[in-house]
Amino acid sequence: MTVQRAVTAFAGFMVLLSLALTWWVSPHFVWLTVFVGANLLQSAFTGICPAASIFRALGLKGAV
């Protein structure tokens, strides 16, 4: 698995998890969805993604 695919999978998982938590636990978990979306948006413009840095440190390969 490449870093790009791992970041995409992680972001999708976090969005779905936060929506489930919002529905079943507390409406305040919607802020987790907002945080994930804002992080995706800022990484699109700056090229800096904390999750990608973590996945690289764990040994995942970059995109070929």
C-alpha cells in the first residue's frame, strides 16, 4: 500500500466514523468531520499532510 492510498483510506474511515459517532453518540462529533475536511483542504493547498508523514514513518512507500 502506498502513502497516498493509506491517507485516502484513513480520511474516508475517519469521516465515516465521525458520522456514525455523530448519529449514535453525540451531535458534537460533527466537529471531527469538520476537522478531517479542513485538514484535507489545507493539505491540498500546502502539500503538508500530518497523516502522510506518520504513514511514511511507519514504512509505507511513496507513490510510484
